[in-house]
Amino acid sequence: MTLATRRTFNAQLLGSLMSFGLIETLCRNDLLADPAKATVQKWMVELNELCQSLKGKKLKDVDFQAKLEELYKRVDLNELIQLVDFDRLSKSIRYPDKGAASVGIDLSKVEGLSRGVSFGKQIFAMRKGRSIVPHGHDNMCTGFVVLKGDFSGKHYDRVEDNADHYLIKPTIDRTFKPGECSTISDTKDNVHWFKAESEYGFVFNIHVMGYNPENKKNSSRVYVDPEGEKTAGGLIVAKKISSAECHRKYG
């Protein structure tokens, strides 16, 4: 090898080592762009914009439901699981004897969401046979996407809202698997009930409260018994019950 050739080789080797060192530093500090991470973060920004449109009355609640389901169907489930740090969260969950555990999610580091989000969010986690118990909502839109596990899921339309009961109509009754989703609003599929059929079940949930300023009702849960008296037309008298009573029977 000539002196010139040796000098060229050494310069190239030094450049390669410097580049490797730089890349290693970027990776350690999470500064190197990850295409997968960028994709799910963009998806999360779209979700935030959709919720802002609902709160800004730029679309109807049923249109929001349709668009939210489209968005859920597009998400890469593995990327979403990584974004919410599912592995770490799942290790800290304390499962209740009845019902589901609710675990908060920090999205403050998602690029584009540093100023906050327009929706509430959490992961619901439960053991086999435990449920997100049957309930409806007032002035709230919400949506689930299953992260892990299988669920039996039921939805009902709220046909009438009376002082002590809903009059409801069954709309959905099927198995939900990872990646599958469902939504509710005051207008459509307002009552829902999900029961874990696998050893453990986890769902990612978002909700937008107070989206209708004309509705003065509190956006809290309304617990009901969907196995009440059946009436003409396949409707069910779903008595309003307390959280404790609902969890005793369905949790």
C-alpha cells in the first residue's frame, strides 16, 4: 500500500469511527429519527385535531364516531403499544376484585402535543371474567381500541332517558380482538359493556367531555342494568343503578 493510499484509508476509517460515535450518541439520547415512532406520533396529532373539531362543533358526534373508528383502524397497534409505554404500565397495574383498573397515560412528550391534548385518555385493564361494566354517558364521546386480549362487547342505543331508567335497544353484540374498536356518543351506541374473555385484557380509551354546550348534564357515567324487562320492539328497560350495585352484578 502506498503512502497516499494509506493516508486515504486512515482518513476514511477515522471518518467512519466518528460517524459511528455520533450515531451511537444520537441513539442513546433518542435523537435519531425513528420512522415508526414518527408515524404513530403523527397519528396521535390527527387524533387530537379530530377531538378539537368535535369540541369546536365543526362536525356532528356521529361523524366524529365514524372518523374516530377510521383513525383507530389505521393505527399500527405495536407502535401505539410502544408509544404509551405499555410494558412498563402493565407491570404496575393492581387489578381490582371487580371491574377494571384505569391507568393514566402521559402524552406530553409526543411531538405536536406539548401544549396539551383535547381528550381524556387511559388504559383499562382487567382479568378474565372482569368487565368495564354496563354504563351510558351524557355529553360525552368516547372510543376504545383493544390493545391486548379478547373481549365480548355489547352496545345499546339509548332510545329514552327517564328518571330511573333508560329504554335501550341492542345494537352490537360480538367478540372484539386486538386492533378492533368501538365508539359512543349521545346519539349512537350510547350504552356499552365490555368483558374480558382472555387471561388479561387491555383497551386504549379516549374521551371528549362536554362536547355539546347545550347539554347541561354532567359527563359522568350512568350505570344501568341492561338485563331488565323486555318490551315491544325488542327494547329493554335498563334501570339506573349505583356503581357499587353494577360492579357487584357485572364487574
